[in-house]
Amino acid sequence: MKIQYLAVIFIVIILPISLVLSQYARVQIDTINMQTKYNKLLSEATYDTIKAFQLNTVNNRYSNVATSKLRDITAASNTFFKTLGTTMVYNREDLEQHIPAIIYTLYDGYYVYTKSYTSDIKSEFSIKPFVYYTRYYQDQAGTGRKAIINYTLDNYMTVFYFNPNATNDEDKYITISGFYTNPDDIELIEGVEYENMNYGANGTLKIKYQGIEITEELLTENLVFSSLENPYEYNYIKYGNKKIYRNNALSDVKYFWYENYVKTPIYDNAIKNYAENRRGNGGIYSRSAVDYYYNAKKFSEWVNSNLDWIRDDNKKIFNIPNEIPELRGSTFNEHRMEVIRESITTNLIKAIANYNSYANSYEYELPQISEIDWDDLLNNVSVITFLQGIPIGSKYFNDYCVITNNKTEEMISKNSIYMVGGQEYHKIGCPNLVKNKIAQIKGYFNLDFVRQTVKSNLGQENDNQENVYFYPRTESGCYYCTVKSELSYTPDDIISGNDIIIGGTTFKKENYANLRKYYLTALAREKQDLYKSNSFKDNI
Amino acid sequence: MGDSIITIIAIFLAAILMFIFPLMALSERTDNIAELSVQTATAEFVDTVRTTGKLSLSEYDKFLSTLTSTGNSFEIEMKIQQLDENPGKKVTQATSSKIGENIYYNTYTSQIMERFQTENIIYLKEGDIFSVQVKNTNKTISQSLRNFVYSLAGNDTYQIAAEHGGIVTVNGN
């Protein structure tokens, strides 16, 4: 055969094969391209959701009331649908078929936003009732003791305890909440009456944590009003969820709330006495840090003696000596994360399986959530969104996105305290805090540094309201930690007093004792002042 | 005499048809798949850094090994733009009816690699911008085949490229 014929036959055989192969490769390429694109769109939409939630709750004075929070969550979910619908060019009904659930993990529980039947034929997206992070324990040894514990994202817990063998009837059922810590680290000082004393002159109201003295504090911040008086630093303490400010002028209005950009005077006698009892030279002092440690010690001692029998897979959870429960690797923390994880996974599986009853042809399944994402979920307020069932090339899209919220009123995380020293504020982890031994430092919550807006008509007669901006704290950020994020140690290091190594030099806990004292005081004060919607006190 | 010339031309033509053209087509296909894998890896790397706020040496090494597993060598350029809110704050404190502008500080690949020598993880904060650009530095098969058939002016043409970037959504620490 002539060689040309061989060549032509070869071409005739190879050409269709290569056409088919290139078509297949193109489909695969399209699939992966669309998957990457949808992943990015999903992550952008989830970020918008959490940003909307953050903006709504930070600026809302009543955001801790349950109905207001439900409105904020509905608003944030609408933002999610709107952003995703705009970027993917889907309308809302079509998009709803592909989103089985959105989960908002908050401080003491979570909300699931999913579709449910509101009547026999109609179904719509709604927020399911709040689910707490709880677990039920029963004594395996047969004494009949039972407990239900509600966990939160940090070391706060609520215990519902039943002991049938108690001597008095009223001791059979006990309900208390508190912060669980290691009570041996906290030392009460002789002669101080913690229950009755509201203010100790010359710093006599104090308590010791690992040998460090925790005392009362004087807190101040800048305020600007609609009338545009000169901004002045006002001294405040927290009451409930709001701040009581002390008036600087010599007037008969001694204390006021900051509401609607004006000084709203406080007339209620109970609240005035609350502030007056804490008055000392220099202003009104906050004793929340001392309260935190005192209450934590009482609560933890009760838990260690009464809940000692609780076992998880034959492992003891409470009353473990020499462990600090607030740290990441402690037994308490691991167990808490496992409880929350199990609760979220069970509910998610149910919600997604339920969603199959609304499905047309696609079968909804729960995607595998990676360990890094679980780590974020279990320690922060966050949003998880799922997107499933969109056809892309050769398969269906099935993915999720987890985004956490760092600046939130919901919880005080260990990283959210900024230390103010001189003209700058620092994050925990800044090498300058340890190396330079700044003498006057104080810790404040990171939301206190956010810019505030006041509406004012700038002293003119017309009705035009203009925006005036101010910062409650006027310090600027230190360039090492707040701009460049060069962090050399973690808050866990400060809490446990580990050696800190910066550029080859080792700093022991005695070298940064000042930083430790003020950080622990600020963290305790903010955690104690955080408004908690379920907190119970029984006589123990 | 004429017959053998025709035979030579025929053999030459057959060789081109049977070997060169399919090879060119398939090597371009390989390059397409390599480019796809590089684009996906780059997008995943940038999205991981954006959603966790941490740029770690181990993530970077994993990214590098995914890139080199396509069989080519690459040049990676990273850029971090760090947000500085202090100038905006100072302007607002001076005149309270204006909002000041924030500025960004740029950090490039060589500075990032220097930082990796002393610390394992670089933390980013919300508002920083992170972007990555990848180009191949070796000559792929399809590039050399194409240069054999027709040469392109300019030696710096690259065949496989990917880029991705975005705003960091979470504080790293």
C-alpha cells in the first residue's frame, strides 16, 4: 500500500477520536471553572450576610431582645439571597430551591433558617426555634442524679441539676449559671466582704488570680452630642446592657444615658443608687472584674463538688486538677466543642434530609465540613451557608461556606480586648507590649474603638441633619500589631503565664506581670458585663 | 528520478500528518488542562487565605507542590495590601464632618518570603487585600513545537498563567 493511503487512513481514524477527547476535556474544564466561580460567589454572599448581621446588631440598642435578633437574622438572610441572586442572575424562587439551610451560630445556641411547611400546601423560609448547645447527663452509678448543661462559645454554662438524694426538698432541683474556671487559681483576700461591699477605698476591694491582684477600674470614653459641645471624656460603668455616664458639669443631673445623641438624665432611684454606691475619688468605679472572679470561684467549686460524677465515655470532665478550662486544649473545652459539634451536625442532617421533600430531582446531602471550618465555628459567632443542586457541566454543585464575625456584641472572645497605652492601642500579641513595659495600660473591648455617627444640624437653624463622626477612643493603632499583624504570642499564653519568646529574648511571666494584670482584669470585666439572656442564680 | 522526489515528499507529508499535527493538538490539550489545574489551585489558595486570614508556610508549600505536579516550573508573585485606618481616624478627629481615607501598604513576594524565614504564619486582618499571580517559566512541549513551525517575537511569552485576589474577610488571630 502506498504510504499516502496509510497516512490518510490514520488521519481518518485519529481525527474523530481526538475530537471526542477534546470535547470531553472541554466539558471537564467548564465544570471546574464554574465550580470555582460558584465557590467564590457563595463566599462573597456569605460575607455580605455576616457583615449585614454585624452592622445591624452593633448599631441596634435593643439587639439582645429576642424578637429584635430574629429581625436581624431575617434581614441578614435576605441580604444573602439578594447578593447571590444578583451575582448568579437567579430570582429568589429559583434560588430557594438550591439553598437547603443557613445556620447562624450565636453565643449560647444557634438558629437554623430553612424551608418548612406553613400550611398543607404552602412552604416558605423561616427561622426555626433557637437551639441551645445542651447535653443531658445521667449518673451511671445509679444514684439517680441527672443534669442538663447548656454550653456557650466560651466557658460560661448553665446547669439544671436534679438530685433525688438531697436532704431538703428545695435542694433537689438546682438551676445556676456561671463561668467555669479553676477555683484553686482564685484567692479571696481576708477581710474583704465581697457580697456587701460596692466600693473599696484605696483599692481595698480586690481578689487574687494566680497571685495577680485584680481591683476596681475607672473607665472613660469620648462622647459627642447633637448639640456639638466639645467632646469630653466621660467616666462610665455598665448597668444591664447600657452604660451609665457620670456628668462632668456641676448640675443636678449627675448621671445620664447616651441615647439619641443627647444626654438623657437618669431619674430612677435604684439606678442612681447603683452608681452612687460605686463612687470614689475620681469617679464611678467598675467592680465587674472582681465580681467575675468571685462568682466564678463559687460556681466552679459547686460544679467540682456536685457534678463530679459526670462522665463522657468514661472520661471525667469536671474537677480535673491543674487544668485551666478557658484554654484551648483543656478537657472542658474539648468536651464543649464536641457537644456543640454533635448538636449542629444532628440538626443539619435532619434539616437537609427534610429538604428532600421539597426537592424536584436532586437529592440533598450534607457536605463534609473540614476541620479548620469546625474550629472556626465552635469558637466564634459565625454563619454557615449551603448551596446545592445547580447543574454545572458534568455534575451538580454541592458546597458550603463558613464565615466568622470578629467584631460582635454577642460574645467576648479572648482576642477582642485591645490594650491602650499612651497614644496607641495594641492587640494581644504585639511585641511592643511585652518588650517596652508600658506603665499605664488598660484594656477595652474592640467595639469601643469603632467609629460612631451622630446626626446634628451643626448649630444652624435649618432642619438639615448632617452626619458628624467621632471615635469613642482617640488612640491610634500601633503599626506592629494593628496594621501589620505581626503577632508573637496568643492570649492563651498570657492567661497561663507561659514564657514568651520575641526575637530570641525570653520573657517570663514576672517580666510582663503588668500586662497580665490589666488584660485579665479587662477580660473579666467585659465577660461579666456581657448581657446574657439566660442566667440563673440559685442559693448554693 | 521524479518518482523518488514524489516519494520523499509523500513520506515527509505523511510524517507531518501522522506525528506533528496530532502531537501539537494533544500538547495544547495538555497545556489547557495544566492551566485549568493551576487556575483552580490559585483560586483555592487565595480563597483559603481570604477566609481564614492566615498565610502559612505550609499552605504555600502545598500550593507550590500542586503547581509543580503539573510538570512545569512556575514563578509565583504574591502581593499583600495591608489596610491602615489611622490616617482616616486622624482626619475625622480633626474635622468631625469628614470621613478620612484609609491607605494601604503593599508587601511583595520577596518581603513575604523573608518574613517566612522567621515566622511560620503571617496573620492578615479584615480589610487587607491579598492577590497571587502565577506564570510558567519553562518551555512546554507545545511552545517548542509552535516555535518550530512559526516563531513568535518576544521570548517572554508564557503559556500557562493564572491570577486571583480578593479582600480578607476575617481577622487571622
